[in-house]
Amino acid sequence: MATYNVIEIGDDVLRAKAATVRRFDARLHRMLDDMADTMYDYDGVGLAAPQIGVSKRIVVIDVGDGLLELVNPEITEMHGNKLGVEGCLSVPEQQGYVYRAQKVHVKAQDRFGEPFEFDAEDLFARACQHEIDHLSGVLYVDKLASPSKQEIAALEAEEE
Ligand code: NI
């Protein structure tokens, strides 16, 4: 097991557009393994390669349903708009409100280059959008919402 140090906001690598992965080799597999270890070590629900200083289109996600590895992911459909609370391992000790699509359709490749696609909703959809944003150099703090008291109350009631 190997873990990386997560890079924090202020570093240029978090703002770069990540490159498409073209080699699905042992090096990629080791990076995916180490990214998962790092995500679990930091108690995160997702991690994108730029956060470990690698400007490539690679993401790992685990919102509690098991590890998902996404290479060259793209969101191809978005539906609905939902307020939620987000944090990011690259913006430590902070949380903020962000509107995200409630449902998304994602196309990606697995660690062997095999294409696959899936639908995601709610927290899973939010994690996909947050992590895929990292590949475009976008952080959740760029998208902070200022919800009304009523919207916050509704969100809290829903979470109870
Ligand atoms: Ni993040």
C-alpha cells in the first residue's frame, strides 16, 4: 500500500486541464491502487489524479457502495438541480453549498481501457460531478451557492 500527499488549493496542477489517458498499463494500475489507498486514508469519497499532482483524466470514487475507477470519464447527460454540501480533500477543513445535477449519465473507461457507462443519482451523482470537474481544473469553491434559509432548512430536513 502506498499513499500520496493530497495537493491543496493554490497549486497550479489543480487548475490545469488534465490529459487523456492513452496507456492502460501497469503504471496506470499502480496509480489507481495508490489513489484508492489515498482516498481511504484521508476518509474521502472521491479523488482525482490532479490532487496527487498527476494531470491525467483519472478518478476514484467510493460513496459507500464500493470502489469505482474512472479513466477518461465524461458526463454525457445531466438532469435536475439539487443543493448539497460539499468538501474537498484539496480544500481542507471547509465545506460549502453547491448546486449539482441530481442525475447524471457517465461514460468512462476501466483500467484496461474497456468502455463502460452508468447512471448516477444524488450523492453518487454529486461525487461524479465534483471529481470530473477536477479534470478541468475546477474546484467546488468556484461554484459556491448562497442558498436561502428556507433552502437550507429544506436540505437539513431531508438529511434527517
Ligand atoms: Ni475535490
